[in-house]
Amino acid sequence: MESSTSRRPAIGSSLTRPRRALRLLPPLVWLAATVWFVAAEGLPLTRDWILLWILLGLLAFSFGDLRGWFKGALIDWLPFFLVLAGYDLARGAADGLFFEPFFLPQIDVDRFLFGGQVPTTWLQERLYTPGTLPWYGIVAWVVYMSHFFATPLLAAILWKLDRQRFRRYAITVAVLSLAGFATYALYPAAPPWMAAEQGLIPHVERAIPQIWGQLGIGARFGLVGTGYEYANDVAAVPSLHAAFSLLICLELWGSARRWYLRTLLVAYPLVMGFALVWGGEHYVADLLLGWIYAVAAYFGVRWAWTRWHARRRDQGARQQASAEHSPPSSSDSRFG
């Protein structure tokens, strides 16, 4: 006869179900609040709103470690936010800092690469009619807009899973942003739509804002990133939209073991490149330089990170060996 205790559910299993449900509740509330906010207010597109969104998301996934979340917000995320906000302000200040905008070199490079054609005008002549809403235009808009969220969202995932990897990635983002700012200051470059306004190339539409207006999706701006002091229409070389999309691909490549995941990673910077060139925001030359910057920043920071940690390990090993071979002090001697 089966005993009554064998039919009784284990106490542990009966307790874990409510706990799991409670763990899932904050992330679900955060997701629901995100959907509500976007529907009511629009996409948050400035650093302060995006930081708040990220921190609340991390809070939702960190209810079991509130002290760790608060410490991370101060030690890890506040400096990261200040670097990105500082880049925004510096990018605006770089407009006309030393030189007048350059128009022709980017056009000449694209014509050299594509047999006399400028890819932006070639693509728009064949694939864009103002007032239409093609499916690839919607894809281009989604990928273009992902630039504002993908980098901090990946940082949040890395912070949750691997703090050291998060810090290395944050340093890489800072180095890439600094390199972009330095180039904007020394080489202000006009995008295709601005060159078209000057009559240097055939007419070019800024397709992404046009599609955005047709979709009717709003935007929510905050205190950091809004206003003339942050605007810089000639910050086109290199394209940091292209650079950060490739940086994300490089950062996740080793973690993506499946072929379809790596296919998506490769597709991301390529589709971003299409959106930028087709949309009239960048030349192909801008993309290529942005990708070069991303590769240099990624591998440069990894090299420096590895050497720094190796040096710290060597110093620790030498200190330990020195302590083991040093003579005992008088207080340690049994005859002292």
C-alpha cells in the first residue's frame, strides 16, 4: 500500500513555483510598461530616457540582489552614461570647430569604387519614390533606429551575465566614440543629402525621416541629447551607425555558435549599411571607415585588456613569491 507521504508534494517544489512567478512578475511589468510608454509617448531617443529604461529593466531582473543593482548603477552605469552623454555634447561642439565641411572627397571615393556612380543616388533612383512605403523601407527604418538601443541593451545583457566583459565592452564603446569625435572635429564631412542641396550630386531624399513620418510613431526626447548644442549635420565620417553595428557583431560572434545566429549577426551591419546609403545619410566610404574604426577599437581594447590583466597577474605572483621567500620578522620567531 502506498504511503500518504509518497503522495504528498515536496515542500521545496511547492515553494519554488510561487518564487518563480514572483521573479517573472517584475520583468513582465517592465515589458508592459515599455509597450505602454512607446504607444503613449513615443520611442525614447535621448541618453537620459534610454538609461532610465535600461536601469529599470536591470532592476526588474535583479529583484533578488537590490544592493548589487544599486552598486552597479553607481559604479558601472553612471560612468558609462556620462561618457556617452559627453560624446553627444562633444559631437555637437565639433561642428565647424576647425574646418569647413568637406563635400567632394567622399563623393570621389564612392565614384572610384563604383565606376563613376554614387550608390545613394543609384539606389534612390531605383528603390525609392517619395510618399511610398516599401517593405524594405520599413526594415531599413527599424534597423536604423535600432542604433539608439542596441549598444546600451547589449551592455545591459553583458552587465547581467559577465561584469568583466561588460567593462571591456564599455571601454570599447568609449574608445570608438572618442575616435569618432576626433575625426568629426578634424574632418567635418557633409552627408549625401547635404551635397545634393549644393548641387554636387543629383537630388537625394532623407528617406528615413520620411518613412518615420509615414509610420506615425512618435519620439520622446529628454534633457540630454536634445537641442542645437547636440546637433551636428556634418558628423558623417566615420559612420558610427555602421561602426557600432559591426562592433555588436564582433562582440557576440564568439557567443553565437549556431550558423543562423552568425548569419543574423553578419546581416545586421550589412542591412544597416543599406539603410544608411539608401536613406541618403552616408556614403559607402563613410561605412567602410566606420567598420575600420570598429575593428581597430574592438581588437585594440582586447589586446590592451589582455596585457593589463596579464601584468596584474604577474605582479600578484611576484608579490606572493616575495612574501614566501622573505625572512620571518622578529615577531614571528618562536625565540623572539
